[in-house]
Amino acid sequence: MSKIASASSRIFFVPASALAALFDFCVDTNRRAVALLTLVSLVAFLPGFLQIPPIDRDEPRYAQATKQMLDTGDFVDIRFQDEEANDKPVGIYWAQAAAVKAVEALGVPDARSLIWPYRLPSLFGAIGAVMGTYWCALAFVGRRGAMLAALMMAGSTLLGVEARLAKTDAVLLFNVVVAMGALARVYLAIREAETTRPNFALLATFWTAFALGILVKGLLIVMIVVLATAALAIFDRSVRWLLALRPLPGIVWSAVLVLPWIVAISRRTGSAFLVGSVGKDTLGKILNSQQGHGAPPGLYFVLFFVTFFPASILAGLAAPAVTMSALRGEPAARFLLAWLVPSWIVFELAVTKLPHYVLPLYPAIAILLAGAVESGVLSQRRWLLRGVIWWFLVPVIAAIAVIVGAITIGHEPLFAAWPFLAAAVACGLLAWRSYEAFGAERAFLCATAAWMLIAIATYALVVPALGPLFPSPALARVLRDSGCAHPVAASAGYEEPSLVFLAGTSIQLTGPSGAADFLLQGSCHFAFIDEHQEPAFAARAEAIGLRYDRGPPIEALNLGHVQPVTIAVMRSKSALSLREETVEGVSRSQPAQARAQTDRDRAGTRARVPVCGRECRQKTRWRARHTDRPRRLRLLHANDRAADHHAAGDHAGSAQPDLKQLLRRGQAQGATGGRRLRAHPHRRDKRPRRSRRNQDSRQWHWHSRRGKGKDVQSFLHHKARRRGYRVGLVHQP
């Protein structure tokens, strides 16, 4: 029995042994290590890279500004439509423009309207950050530990998200890790041998990465480098090692790279860029909450276990060893903590918080954890070892969440993703059970494989199928399928940047009245109206005599505001449709006064109709309709003396009776003799109320008896004259 159990145990751990054998094979040389890291990065970052639509709100803003640069040929001024975008420097826009130009040179049609070419700098930045982490870690640990640190970055949740977004953070991470890797080599060389001076290539790498980081995201890289060097100077009680960086030539070289664009944008916009980038975007986020992203201190510590998963599970096990290394004054631990702790404190104290702000600090954490794993100094306390079970529980929870989200949001189970999710759960179980059997290294490799399988299922199969999460592609599809050569659109209530990027720069973001005026300009004009803006749009359309077609509404979730939206699609009437709807020489697109005059000419029995629009006529007319049953009379606002009168039979052409005459005629025909008097509370601004007597109906019933005509008249007077109800005498069999 023990032999069978031993054989089954060996079979169970075969995948873990295969991963460990591959890792051992690649760690022998740098070339194999780089090849494996490249392959792992592509597997981690490419799924869903081409299929996922633009994610509001930051990504399409960057992409749209780059598109306008390419369209106008102006690579100095940064604009989103007609609005100046002075919150970030120009580096990311230049990188995206170069990527789009390269894709166009390869012959990809309509590359500027696709989102994935704009994501290429982020993809390359993420892969470069993984390689940069490997290079940086080689200054602190061996090749095995450097490989582990790079795999921790490749498998992290946050970097996987940023690699798929056309934003600044992945590119900034690459610049930070390269700059800090060069700075670490300079610092460690000075500490180990006082006479050693760094070579020119290392200094050029540091100052070039420093300058490019400023061009990408402003002063953030300056803050990280300055805080790290200041902390090291305090710990060492010396700043002499900073002279090895050649600060004067380095600052001059950085100025040569950065100042030309700053001078150009300052000549174009004055001080607007400095105020927007430094004052509002950097200092403003530290002191104030912007765009509703304020949070208390400690948020990043809580999010760390999700954003850096699966490596975050090792943080608690490695914390005691890292603390002891820092207390012993080891230069490696001191430098990594100087990179991590001061900047982390600033981010925690800042009022505005977003998860990706701390991403440039994750390589330092990865190197610290990898060093602890390589040295075998992880804690063996039982209460900390219990946390390893999360390598199994998190994939299970993620798999269930993915399936439930696909069913509830996408309304389909997406069975193609289930094998990947099942394999991820199996790898998570293997990681949990392998920790005690084979150690942290092999268990972490299994956990990384599990999390990558979750990423493949989520990004490649599930997220692209969740159409309700992305209303902008559906609206852009309406324009493409309209049959118009050059459709133009306006949007009221839904103003996400992804709509501007997909529908075109010319789209107008306006209000409901502006959208109605826009539709009146001609054919092939579309308006996207949020459901909350529809009443105002309809009122304006009626006032200007607009004729339009209403398409099926689009129900989705607005990711920019995290709330459900319902968007109606309005299309202006074509000239052919307007000619078909012309009635006796008066087009329906003409003003309401002309249509009212035509209606009076066609129906000679109408008299004393005020010159007003459709809504006014509906509020002031009464009708008497004939059916095979006894006559049904309906009165709309009987207290209005300028009512439109149209009746058939003996009422045709007669003067309009007042309310008492109407009631008298209805009662004379037996309207109250065993019949019901129904009051319809169709008030424009309120929903109909249900009666206590009849809860199954949305109409208010009042039952009359024979000989109760006076009460009937009093009731109708009260409801029709004083409260504006629609009152009718309706025959009920």
C-alpha cells in the first residue's frame, strides 16, 4: 500500500519536477535565461493584447492624443480633441507614434484606428522591465535568484495589466529599473572598493534612463532616485559616493535630452504645461483627491497581496530575514530598502491613490524575496507557512469569478476557457503541496504557471467576450454599419475617451439640445443619447421640428464611472425619407406651426386650435371615438378653453362643450349606469399611481352607482381641472 501511495505521489509531482528541470537547464547561462524570460513574458503579456477594446479612461486618452499628433503632424502640442493635455510629458506619445508608424509601414490597414499598435510601447516596456529586473538583480544575487526575481515580475498581476494598456506605467517601470540597476552597481562598487570608479557606459545608462523617465512621466523617477540616494546618504553618513555618478556632466546630458521639448511646449502654451504637469498632476495628487481616487494610508499595503500575486505570498516568509540583513548593515539590503521604503511612504501619504503608482517599487521587492529564497532563509513559523495555501485558493476563487462574470455579464458560459481554469487550479494545488515537499522555489514555479493560465483564460477568452463592458465599440460599429460614406456623430451624457478614439476625432461631446441641433444639420448624422438625457433631447427635437429614427438602445457598463448605462442611438432622417413623409406640401421636418396649420386644413371640423407644437396639442385636445360598443369619451385638460375638438357623428363640427355638458351627455347615454369612470393619472413628471382598490392595475379606478352623477362630476372636476389628469368615460362590459 505504501508503494502505491509513493508511486501516486511521484506522479502527482511530475509537472513540478518538469518545471524545475526546465528552470535548472536555463539558469546555466545568461543566454538561456534571457530566452526563457522572453518566452515567459510573451506568454504572460500577449493573450488578449489584440482583442481587448480600449479601456476607459486613461488608455484611450493617450491613444487619441497620439492619433491627433499623427493626423496633424504636430509632435509638440498634446491635445485631446480641442482640449490641451498638459498633465504628462511627450515621451509616451512619441513612443506610441513611432509604433503606429512602424505598423503602418508593415502594411496593416487602418492602423491608426486600432488600439493595439498604441499598446506596443507598453508591451516592450513590460518585457524590458522583466529583463531589467534580471540585470539589476545580478548585482545583488546569483543567476538563480535573478531568474526568480524576473519571473516574479513577469507573473505579477499589476504588470500583466499595465502591459496591455497604452499608458505610461510599463515604460516608466523599464526606465526606473534600468536607472536603479546602474545606480546599484555604482553604489556597491564604491562600498566594496573605495578606489573603483564606474565605467562610462554605466554612467551613460543611468543618466539616459533618468532623462527618458522624466520625458515619460515627469518628476516621478526624480522622486524615487532622490529619496533613495538621500536615504543611503543618511544610513552611510556620507555623500562622497554620489560624486562617482559625475553629477554635473550627467545633469547636462539629461538637460540636453529633456529641455528641447520643454522649451518648445513652453513657447507654444506658456506656463500651462508646467502648471498642469508639476502643479496639478504631481503635487496636486499628493495634496488633494483627484477624480474620486482618494484613499486612506495603508491601501497599497492591502492591495500588494493581489497586485503582486503570486510572489506576494512569500513576502511574509521573507520579512524576518530581510529585516535582519538591514540591521546588520548589508549594502545590498540597505540599497533595496532605500529604493523601496521612502517612496512607499510618500505614496501611502499621498491623498490620491491608484494601484499602479507603486509599480516602480516592485522590482526591489522581487529582488529581496528572490535573495531570501536563494539563500534558504525563509521563515519556518507555522502561522506564516499556512499562508502558502493561498497559492491554491486564489486560482480557485479567480476561476469561479471568471465563470460567473462570463455568465452574468456576457450571458454565455465560455466553455473554451474552462480547460485553462481547471489546469490553473491543478497547478495551484501542486504549488501548495510542493512547498513542504520540495521547497519554495519549485512551489513558486507552479504558482506562477497557475497564475499565467488564469491570465490566458481571462484576457484572451473571457474579457473580449464581455461586450456589455465596452459600449464604445458597439456605438462605433453603428457608424461603420450605417452605409454612409462619412458618418458623423454627437454624444450627450456618454463622453468616454474610448468613444472619441473609436468614432473619430470629429465626434461632438455635447448636451441633449446640442445633439438635437446636430441631427438637424443633415443626413448621416447620429446622436448617442444617455437615457437620462432623452427627455431633454425629445423636447428640443420637438421644438425645432426634428425628424429622426430611434435605433435599438445599447445597454452596457460604463467602466469609467463604474455604473450601468443605456444609450439610445438617434439618426437624422434622410432626404428621401423626408420627401416620403411630406403631407400636402408641408414636410415633417418643417416647424411645428406649419404642421399644425396643415392639420387644420385637412380636418375642417377642428376649430380654435392654438398655434403650438405637438406636445401642446396633446395637452389641450379632446376626442370622442366610435367603436362597436357604446361611445367612449376622453377629455385631456378640460379646463383649457382653447382645446382642439374632433368628434364623429352628431358632435362633428359643433362647438366644444364644457365639462358639465360632457358629463351630462355621457350620463344620458348611461355612462354611469353600472359602468366605471376611469381616471388616468398620466402626469408628465411622475409615474402613474396604483389604487388601493386594484393593486394589479397601473390605473386609478373609481366606481360609480346609479344616481351619483353629482359625485362623479365633482371627482372629475377635481382631477381634471386642478391636478391635470386625463379623465375618460370608458365602457366596461
